[in-house]
Amino acid sequence: MPKAHLHLHFTGSMAFDTLLDMSVTHGVRLPDSLRRSWPPQLASARDERGWFRFQRLYDAARACVRSEDDMRRIVDEAAASDAREGSRWLEIQVDPTSYAPFVGGITPALEIVLDEATRAGERHGIGVGVVVAASRLRHPFDARTLARLAAKNAGGVVGFGLSNDERRGDTSAFAPAFRIARNAGLASLPHGGELLGADAVSETLDALHPTRLGHGVRSAESTEVLARVVDAGVGLEVCPGSNVALGVYESAPEVPLRPLFDAGARMALGADDPLLFGSRLTDQYRTARDVHGFSDAELAQLARDSFTISNAPADVVAAADADIDAWLAAPPA
């Protein structure tokens, strides 16, 4: 079934074998908790110490990415993996600051990702858009610098995001950066409503005027907030596997996929960080079917919505819509 993948982080998209290769190449020792078993056992991120442990593993993986070849490999493998799963459009999120020291600055770092997104997309038959993301752990002025860089590269860059622990930083302080991005025609794609509840969703709606929310699942905790999301047409990037792995919900049945869908929220299922969570895009659709009881027609609607709320070109959306119809009409395998 054709689908669009809208929530995938650059480092977190890596295959585990790729991470091991890079760690050996660059002589980087990985934490035992990551090296001895995969996927790693993660503590609940609803506890800030649990998030710190998760971030430590993520930072260790990011430290293995130390060259242009590494960056190109990550983009290429992400596109190839998505294409194998039926994805027609991928939006991969990157903070070029993390890789700038190895390639001569944030501008070359972004240019490498953009160039390889085009090349990999052509090789694997999938469209690849890039989302530039600022971090809540850095000063909002840094976010403005990234927003200006994203704006200069609008086209290949399709959106501007804000990631990391949403309990950190003042959301409203990042509003000027998002204003720069919006003025350049970029989609506003901040994380919100994952580690914090419905009030944080409202704050993000007010301050950053999102096109989509990264996660946004906890808007389900308030009928009023969820109604705001639906009425404003704000898309949700829902990542059931990571929600459970990080302890946002204790088990897959607790992820409010059905309440969000029934309320009319437009959603795109996403894998978030397959490197650390051990599940990819099709696994999220299997969860919708096997755990939440979504019918074929409902799965098809999820796939359609993933294109509707994406930044994919109109011809890609139209072709996917027709092929979703064909998938739905075909007899079961």
C-alpha cells in the first residue's frame, strides 16, 4: 500500500549494522547497552532520567557519523528502506549543526543531505524532502540561524521543525524562528504533545502555528484541544512504536490511535527512530491493524491522510491516491 513517511530522524533512521560499521571505522566505542542487544532496553522517558538515558544512546550513535560519505549513506539507506516498504514520499528530519564540524559547517552539511536526498530518491524511486530541525536544548537564536538556512534552501527543504525534550526550553521563544521559516513558504513541523500533555499541544498551537505536530498524541487527553487540532487541520505524526518504547504509554493498546482517528484527526504513522526503537514504517501499520483493529478501508484512509498532510508534489499525491484505491479494491493476498 502506498504511504508517506513524515516522521523519521536522520541519525535514528540508521540500520543497526550501519551504526556498527561506522563505529568501527571511526574508532567510536558504543555504550554496552546499545552494543550487546538490539533494540536496546529503554527506560521510561516520562522520567527525565529516562529521557537522558535515551538521549545518551542517540548522542553515541550520532558521534559515529563523521564524514560526508557517512551522511550520504544514511540518506541513501533511509530512502531504500522506505521504498521497500511501499513509501512513495519521505520527509527526513536533520539538524545540520550536529555534523557541521566534520564537513566544514552547517551550510555544507545541509547541502550534502539535500544533494543525496535527490540522488537517493532517483535511485530508489521515492521522493525525499528534508526538514531542518532546531533543538530545544540550544538557544532560540541558534534556531533562527537554522531557520534562515532552511529558508535559503526552500524547495529541497520542505519544513522547519523543533525537536528534543519538550520539557526543556520555552516554546514561545522559538516563535521568531518559525516565523522566518513560514515566510519562506516552509511547513511548521514542531514536536509537541508526546512527553507533555494537552496543555503543551495548546501552547504549541498558539506559539508556533504548526502545519503538523510531531507526535501530538496527547491531544487525545482533552476533547477541547483535540477539537482545536482537528478544526485547524493540523496533521499529527503518530509513532506508536516509539510511544511504547519510550514509556509514553505502557503498551500498544494504550496509544490513542482509535480515538484520534474517530475524532477526525488527520494522521501519518511514523517510525521516529528505528535504530533505537526497532520498528519501521510498516510495523506501525501492522499495529493499527492487529492491535487497534483498523480495517483495510481505515488503513487506506491513514495512508491517504499521510499524503494529504505531507509536502509531496501534487502528482505524487494523485498517483498514490489512485494506487491506494487499487490496493483497497484488490482481493486479499
